[in-house]
Amino acid sequence: MARMHASARYRAFQMTKTSAGNFFEDYRVGQIIDHAVPRTLTEAERAVYTSLYPCRHALQSSDEFARQCGLRRAPLDDLIVFHTVFGKTVPDVSLNAVANLGYADGRFLAPVWPGDTLTAISEVIGLKQNSSGKSGIVWVRTTGRNQHGEDIVRYVRWVMVKKRDQTTPVPQTVVPDLPTAVPASELMLDHGLTFAGYDDRLAGETHRWDDYKIGEHIDHIDGITLTDPEHMMATRLWQNTAKVHFDINVRPDGLRLIYGGHIISLARALSFNGLANAQSILAINAGTHSNPSVAGDTIYAGTTILDKARLDEPTAGALRVRLIAAKSPVTSDKLKSDDGKYLSDIVLDLDLWVAIPV
Amino acid sequence: MARMHASARYRAFQMTKTSAGNFFEDYRVGQIIDHAVPRTLTEAERAVYTSLYPCRHALQSSDEFARQCGLRRAPLDDLIVFHTVFGKTVPDVSLNAVANLGYADGRFLAPVWPGDTLTAISEVIGLKQNSSGKSGIVWVRTTGRNQHGEDIVRYVRWVMVKKRDQTTPVPQTVVPDLPTAVPASELMLDHGLTFAGYDDRLAGETHRWDDYKIGEHIDHIDGITLTDPEHMMATRLWQNTAKVHFDINVRPDGLRLIYGGHIISLARALSFNGLANAQSILAINAGTHSNPSVAGDTIYAGTTILDKARLDEPTAGALRVRLIAAKSPVTSDKLKSDDGKYLSDIVLDLDLWVAIPV
Amino acid sequence: MARMHASARYRAFQMTKTSAGNFFEDYRVGQIIDHAVPRTLTEAERAVYTSLYPCRHALQSSDEFARQCGLRRAPLDDLIVFHTVFGKTVPDVSLNAVANLGYADGRFLAPVWPGDTLTAISEVIGLKQNSSGKSGIVWVRTTGRNQHGEDIVRYVRWVMVKKRDQTTPVPQTVVPDLPTAVPASELMLDHGLTFAGYDDRLAGETHRWDDYKIGEHIDHIDGITLTDPEHMMATRLWQNTAKVHFDINVRPDGLRLIYGGHIISLARALSFNGLANAQSILAINAGTHSNPSVAGDTIYAGTTILDKARLDEPTAGALRVRLIAAKSPVTSDKLKSDDGKYLSDIVLDLDLWVAIPV
């Protein structure tokens, strides 16, 4: 199948030079989308990120700590990488999205260093029109690459996208077969990373891989009340242009919807208190933005340990964690009501593999 | 004429060590003002800038893209340079300004790289006391320089400045002769910049110089609702200290007036959607902040193509564009009412030359 | 006495992996606390800082200006260093603080350059239980170090900390003997710093050491109205996690208390107007956060010259200044009512030594 360049699509709208984004009928399974605007990331994105989230994981905070762990310097936070790549896909994938439905099979493949330039490419891997005929679900597998052409992150997400014209034919339904979780055997620790000389004292906590039990629940205690300027700055930092985050005239309620990634970063940063040694994210197994957030909400986080695995590197283990963000303290792992729907204060249900010293 | 150093003027106010700024009668045609506080700019100013505006032009976003275009790395955004130089002039030129009336003959002369240090100098080139006797118009030509003493930007602006004492003599009126637009033959493309290997796909759109017609109008669609913290951060980033942007006690309505440059940057960034390939600003031909903006306003942008020209570099052309920012979508190029006054929702009328691949 | 690692204390709370911070009875005189999470600082922290405060001191603004003054480049602002070190101590010292009572004997010992990594260590030097039995005062001497193990800042602060259990024994009272001010003979100018080639014009004012008289009062004129996003970003920039700054549910009034350091930085930056040549802070002799601040308050600054001293470097002098921040213009040095209490609009009373060209 020929590649559909963003540029080619834009030409279709001859009435204007601006892009109205893609609609459901613009996607075909197998289609490759090259996303626009490469981005060079530096220590500066880290500094802005640190001002926006209470991040303290030592591996990304300190070049010296990273060197002690075998790296040449502090890599950029995994979520800086994820958001940057995600942001590139928004104009092509989710500008007309009704909802960002989920993530799966997300893998961090290599570290990103200050000075690296990232690009993103997506393949459409699934399509399913809704019974209403007004919209459909689009699955894409997105890959982020650095300037050397190395893949640095890859993940699947699916979104519900409006149809431009309800009379266009219904495409054949293709629902991709997605793993519940990335197999532990496929997790990739940053090349050279070792926790042999790891200093718990500098990292902030003594709890290591052995100290966490499957089923254990951690309430991360701290909360942060959201404001509009902060989430807009964060969203723009990733060159994510979805209107609904910036323009009070887009929604009938006059509120700016907060980018789901803002909540992910907040929850990850808040999880330091209790998971300070979970130094990097290895995989995003699954993720759901279960309810929207707006300015004025106060976000808290909690974690349940779902699974444990050893890694090839003998000093490192992996924890599979369910990271929850909610509008009230996360004191239990009950997230849904009896009818299977998320409780109204649960805003994020994220399933991750994280790396931690053994 | 002897130079008037900022420092010399301050000595005049013996009652206090602080500066109350200059008044209309402090200016003389021919006077040279050396503005204080040199500033080193880095990738970090770009990152903060990216968090404040939805900027995505590839030449400034990616070192790799810039290298493909013949530059050694991504230069700093032209407006980062403009605002930095402008900010230096505020304590000497516009601290007692009643209004920032206009810009003309603005030229970007050389790229600014991360690590460069900028200084600014102005010459008073015009004076005209108002008939009220309470204020007058001051024209200055400001030049920004890098650490090698190279001029990197030059522009004229004029402001209405209060008189300290209405009884001081009226100066001879000198109104400078300013060009309507910078002649296309004098536009300076960054040394070495070429679009020979230009990648539309990475840049985000396929529309090039040939695709734009004189008289064509582009509605850039997206809007951003303004907040106080964001415009204050932006204004401080340029070390611009005009009180009216920061202190709710300055204006009778208790509102913080938004720095006009904030609107310029917002409009330029919003113009990506429809002018993604207009990679750099070559000239500011004219500019008017036609109405004030405050937090809560939502800003939209539109462009009319005024003129086209080829440049010495055969792969690059120039578009003369009228970039409008307004508090409602810019769906027409009618900006003024029948009596010649700007419509109340038009906040910026900016006339630029931009460079775009042929 | 054995060192009490942060990590060791955390183990004590077996019910949870998260830290509830230390209480009064957890401290012993002589105890050493190694604070967690080293931090690499770069030009990016300076850029974010510049966006948050109206800072214009030339030595930190320009690499070229700093080279003219004998340094290899612009050092990071002294307060960036102070806040970073302070932030590291919060989880161990002030998470359960009822009040941050004061600072003394603060010394800036060496410059911090972009790229340096800072760690912090504290020694408990005083304890005094309050008569209520519910809390006590803890004095700590904190030292910040760079990656070479060099001490770069050292200061004493004391806080009132809650007791976990009122029935625990009252510790022996130890009140440290603290100097009213750092002796001028012990002030440390950055190695190599000279004002021999100092350019007043670039610095912004002509007032030098000789121009300031003991007892002189300077009203710094400008005011800045505080917002929640800005103080939260500032506080997080230093990885300071005290709940009360971020979560509207912590205080009964639903307000976010502003980190005292935010006010310190604001006052220092505002003091440029009248003290532009006070290029660096040599010592924090004393400091009191006399009243809380919240979003919506407008902060002004004023300075009284307390003392003057010459330094070993013949081109540099020191001014001892009382830097006041208040919710109204600081037009007098009357800070307290007749009963000795701070007036309600005075928020900061800070006693500094600053370096200024002779």
C-alpha cells in the first residue's frame, strides 16, 4: 500500500490551506503515516518538565547518579519521550477524535539523550465502524525514532474518530490482537544500565524489588490541584495541538479538557513517594483515561503491584504496576462500580512495567 | 551628539536610586541609547517558548531539519530574538509609554544560535509633541547585536510617551520617513540556508511559494484562551519589566494588560496551520496592536497574502503576509469599520515578509 | 553518632512504603541527614527561573558580562542554588513543619555552573520542645555540595515541627549560638571575580558601593501579582514537595500557601531597580517569613542599607542590606507594630550581604 503522507491528505481540502485533520473514512488498515515536525529535545525540556510535575527519580534528575548506574549521563524521562512522539501523531490521528480509548503494547526501546531529535511514524492496524455510523475506532501502532534511525519507543493506541460523511461505505472490521501485557522476557533495559553501585540514600528510599509483593497497594499520599496554564504549557511542550485543551469555545461547558498525558506524568511523579527506586518505565502494557479532568481538580495517585519479573541484567528487576490517578486519595484498588464502570473520580488506569534495583 | 547612557539619566533623579524611566522631554533626535543587561540565549529559552506558544515550524524545532537546510543547527526563533531585544529597550523607551503605536522597517539580519549573547542599542529618529501638550510620539530605531558585534535585528518602533512637565518647550517636530515595506531586494536569508533538500512531509504541509496567490486569505482555525501566568512568564522571559503586565494595581480595571509581543508570538505560531512552510520571518514591514488583550480572551489568527518575491537563493521565495490576530476566528480580511477604526475584536495587524521554499 | 539516613527512617513506618516525614521526636542533636535526589542544574533552570522572576542582574544574565568580570561564564543565580539545596531538605526537615521560623549564618561558598550536580546534607544543631508539648523547634545546618565534593552553600534554618506522640520524653534543650550576621571578613567572593572592567552601562545603573549610605532606604517601586501556577512551577523546579503549596485540600481555607522562597526570589529580582549592581549574594545573615502569601497578593520590595564593608578583592565591596517584601509598596522601614509584631502586609524580612563594584 502506498504511503499516505500528511501532506497528500492536506491537498484534498482545496478550499483552504489548513488541515481539518483526518476522519474515520480517511484510514485504511496497513496505511503508513509519517508524522510531521521533527523535534530536538534537550536538558531544557527536562527543566520545564520538572517545573510542571513533582518528578524526583534520581536517574533522570542527576547526571552523576546516571553515571553511577552505567549511563553516560541522565537520559530524558521516558514520559518526555512518550509525550513528544504522541504529540506528533495528534494532527494526523486524533484531531477529530471523540475519545482516546486506550494504549497497549508500549515499549521503551532505547534511551533518549539531550540533543537527540525525534520523529514519529504510525501504521493503521485496526478499524471498526461504530453501530451508530457516525464514528469508528482506529488502531495505530506508533514508532518514535531518533536521528540515527533507531526506534526508541513503540506503542499502540486506539481512538474513536468521527466520520466526515455517514454515507461512505463501512470498512471491513479489523480488530488487532493485542497482548494484555508486554512479556517480561521482551523488556529492554537501557544499554549499559546497572544498579550494581546503586545508592538508595541518594535515590530517596530503601525499598527494592524484593520489598514489593504482588497484590500490595501503595497510596502515594500527595495531591496536586490542577490549573489551566500548567496543563496548556505541558501540552504545548509536546507540540500537541488538540483544540480542546486550549480554546474555551470548543466545549459547551467552556472548560478546557486536560490532556490525558498530563495526568500520566502527574501520577508517575507522585508515585515517587513509595516507588522512588522505580527508576524507569520499561513498558506501557495498557492504559485508560477513565474520566476527564479539568482545572480545579486535585489529583492523587496509588499503585498496586501486579507482577514481578527478573531481567537479564542481574542487578535489575521489573515490577508490573497498576498506576491509578484519581480526584481523591487512592486508598483502595476498587476502581469500578458493580456495573463495571469506572468510578467517577478515577481518571487514569495505567498498567506499566518499571525497572527497579534488586 | 553625546550618547545618553541609561546610567547617566538615572543620576538625574537624585531623590531615589530607582529609575522612573524617561519622559517625552528626555529625548532628542539623534540621541543614542545603550540599553542595559546583555542576555545569553540558549536552547532553554526555546523550550520555555515552546511551552508558551504552539510553535511547530520545523526549522526552529529540529537541529536535524536545520542541517538538511544548510544551517549548522536550529537557529532560535526570530521572535525570541525580537522579544529579547525589545525587552531591553523597555526601561529606556516605553516605561512611561501611553501606547505602543507601531513598528516599521524591521529586518532580521543574521541568525541567533543557542549560546549567543545579545545587546541592544537605539537611536531616537523622530519626535512629535501631541497637541494636548501632555505627551508626544517618540520614534526609535533599535538594533540588536550578538557577542561578535554583528547586527542581528533592526527595527523602528514608535510610542506615545508622557511628558514629565507640560511646561517644557515643544521640540521641533521630526517625523521619520519610513518605508511601507522592506524592499524585497533587501531581504536577508540566513547565510547558507537552502531549501534544496527540503522535506515537506517533515515540515507538515506541501504548500510552497507557488501555491500562494496574492490576495488569498487563510483562516488558521485554532484558538487559544489567554491566562495571566502564561503572559507574565513570557514577558519576563524577555526581561521586559513594564508594570502594566504584572501588577493588578496599575490599571483602574484591575486587569493585567497583555504584552503585545505575546499576541505576535501566538499569531505566528497559530499560522503554522496553513503556513507551515513559512520557516522564518525576514522582515516586519509594519505592525499595530489595534486593541488590548487580557486573560480570558481567546485569540485566533488569519493571514492575507499581500505580495510575493523571489530571493537570491533560488530555492527560497518570500511571501509578504498580513498576519491578523483577533478575539474571534479571522474569517475575512475586513479589519476596520467604515470610519477607519479597527473592529474591537482585532488585536494585531502585522505585515511581515516570510521565507518559504519555492 | 551514627548517621540517620532518610532511608533508615522510612523503614520505621512498616505499614506503608511512603514517607510521612519526620516528627520532632525523630531528631537528635548531632544527627547527620543525607538528603535524597541529587540534581544536575543547567542553563535551563536559569531560563525557567527568568520566566518566573523579573531577574536582570547582568552577571547571571550574560556569559559575556561574566567573562568581563573574570568568570568563565555566567554562574547560576545564588538563589537557584539556595532553593535547590533547600528543596532537598524538605522531605526530611519540614514535611511536618508548622512554620519555617528563620534562617541564619548562610554563606555562598563557591559558584555553581551549568552542568553541576548538587547534593545536600544537614546536621541537627538544636532542639527545643514547645511548652504546649505538641511541637518543638529543630535547628539544622545544611550544606550543599557539587559533584567535586566542594561545599557551595551552607546555612542554618529552624522550623517548628509537630510531635508524632506528645507522650515521648522531652529532649534536652539545645539552642545554637548563631551570629547576628556573617562577619564581613568571612565573605567569599567567587574565585576570580573582579569588577575591574565593570560596565555600568550594560549593568543598568551607575550606583556603586560608594553611592550607598548606611541607613539609606530604597523603594524598588515595581509590584507583581502572584498566581498559583507560577509559584507551583517555581516550587517544583526545586523538587520541593511540601503539600501545602500544591493541594487545596490541605488547608481549611482551600488556599495554596506560597513557598517562602518564591517571595525571596521575587524580592531579590525586584531589587534590581535601585540595586542593579548588587551582582551576587554573599550571605544570608537572617531571614523571616513574617506573613503568608497567597495567589492574588501583589508583592513589592524595599531595601535598607544596614552596613558596608570592603572585600579582599579591591574592586568589590559588600553591602549589608535588609530586603523587605510586602503586600504594599515598601515606602518606609517600619515593619512592626508597637507590640513588636510584624505588620500584616510584611511578608519577608531578609538580611543579606551582597557584592557590588567599588
